[in-house]
Amino acid sequence: MYHDNFNKIISRQNTYSAKWCHNNANIIPLSVADMDFPAPEFIINKLAEFNHKGIYGYTSLSHDWNNVAVNWFKTQYQWTVNPEHVVFCPRIIQAVSLFMQNFTGIGDKVTTLSPAYHPISNAVNVNNRELLESTLIYHDGKYSIDFDDLENKFKQSVCFILLSPHNPTGTVWQHDDLLKIAALAEKHQVFIISDDVHADFIFDDFVYYPISSLNSYVEQHSFICTSPAKTFNLAGLEIANIIIANTEYRHKFIHCLIAAGIHNPGYFTVPAFLQAYTFQGQQWIGELKQYLTDNRRWVQEQCQRYFPDWVITQSHGTYMLWINYQKMQLTEKQLKHWFISLAEVEMSWGSGFGVAGDGFFRINIATPRSTLETVFTRLIRTLPYACSE
């Protein structure tokens, strides 16, 4: 049985929420990838203790930070990591940008799988590196890697950015896929940055494997990016760890952090992290995943009944669903008009994930069931007018 807090409606208006701050306050957003559930009470209570002190001074990482992180990796993913390999960085996207700026040169080519989470792709382009997109193969409602195309891209690239599990498709890369990627990286001497922020959201008995755990070359030529931010809805506290096994690369990255003025964590960062990565945290995730499983099943049932032209991508990771609406023969402009202007709901639009996202939208199901019910009621009610513009 899951926690009652998952059903609790909490207004996020007037909180400067990037997700809920909209010109139309009636809009229900299922777009930005944070959850509408409160963080676990044991984290909230610990932060309340720190808040009562009333002094928000400079903060240092705890002496046991690295050991707490590696214990989580061991218990959650059966992944053994040397504590010395853990490097704190507030945000994964910062680590990606710092890598681009300091480990690659202007004009260097960087490969990603497409469709892809836009901020990652943008970190390549904004730093004047050339983005090469290897488009995933879409067939029968699921995705796979075009390894011939990927190798062609690797021949030209210095770096590959992997999203594991994949965002937006929710694909959990299996052991053989990761071994093939690792072999190609070694063959063509490509560095790997793996954004594994959704690693705690694996469903249906699928297994998450950190790619660096499968190949010694990748272990020494990779940044594995982890965070409790998605897992416990702590994104605003800016907590991430970058796992860097190679001593030279690790020391260089630490210098880059210092040079960029990134050092002290935020005041609430340390207590939140230490409370999250505990046995209580593991129990809470179990309850959360059951709730998300039920939400996923409910959304699938609604789509089959009321929107049979929608195809939900077969996926086993993240708390988002990637939906193909091409059979409706709507343009994205028409879809937005229907969703935003008529139904007053917002999703993440496929175009934001590259050309390969055309004809798709992403829905965030990490929200109370009653919110999903309201969203689908609005969509069902306004469906007859979907093609009015």
C-alpha cells in the first residue's frame, strides 16, 4: 500500500515553480519532469530542523557524503564504486557543460540518441560543439538503437551522451545494448557521459546497469551522472554526484568546478541527501513506484478507451510516457491549441526533443490520480473540437 501523501493535492502556485508558473493559472501542466508529490516526511522533518536554526551560512559536504553515495549504488543497483570516485556537482547539466568547455574543443562532434532531452543537446550546441543525432529506430511502439548509424557517428565523435534510462522514450537499455555501445566507444576511442538521473525508476522487473560497470575502457573514460533529485523530488535543492574513475579526469573536473566558482553545496543540500539515501528512502521509493505503476496502468486504460489513435511507447523506465498521436493527423500547432487553449492542460511537446520527436508528446504521470482524472476529463470533453484550428 502506498502513502496517502501521493494522493494529496498541493498547490504550487506562487512558489516560483518552473512547472506551474503559467500565464493561465487554470492550466494543469504534466510537462516539466518534477513530481507533484511532496518529498518524504523524513526528509521534510530533517530540513525543518535545519530551518529552525535561522542561519543560512556557507555549507560543506559531510565527511560521510561519498560513502553514503556508494552504499546507495551498492544496495540499489548492485554497483560497486570507490568512494574516491564520487564528485559532488550541483546539477548534471553543469557537469555536461563543464565537460564540453574543458575536455573538448570548439567544433568537436558529440553524439546523442534522438529524440533526446533538450537541455543535454543544448549544452552541446551552446558550447559551440557539433551535435550528431543518431535517430532511434521506432517500430511497433518501441525504440531500439541503429548500431550501424551509431558507429558512423562514433567515427566522427569525441564524446557520446547517453541517457540511461532514456528520456523521453522511457527505454531501459538492456545489458546487450550497453555492451555494444561500450565496444563501439572503445573501438573509436569515444568518451561517454551517461545521465542516469532516472535510474531509480525501473519497472516490470527490468534492470538498470551503469554502463561503466560493464567495460573497463568505459569505466576509465566516462562520467556517470547520478542524483536523488528526481527520485525524491528535490531538484530545487541541486544535488548530483558525478562518478569519475579515472584519476586524471577526476582531478581535472574538480579543478573545473573550482574555476567555475562551484564549491559549497546549498544549506539544505547535505541534510536532504543524507536522509534520502537511507533504508527509509528505499522503502519510500518502493511505495512511490507502486503508485506510479498504478498511474501508468490507469493512463493506458484511458487512452485505449477514449484515444485509440494514441500509441503509448512500450517503456520500463522514468515517470513519463511518450505518446505517438500521428494517427490523429493533427499538427503540433493543432495539438497545442486543443490541449492548452481548449482543455487547459500542458504536456512536453515532441518538437522540443528534436526532429525525431515530431508527432509525439510526453506526459508526466508523477502526480496525484485525481489530477490525472481531471486532465483526461478535460481532454475527453474537448476532443470534438480538437481540429477546430
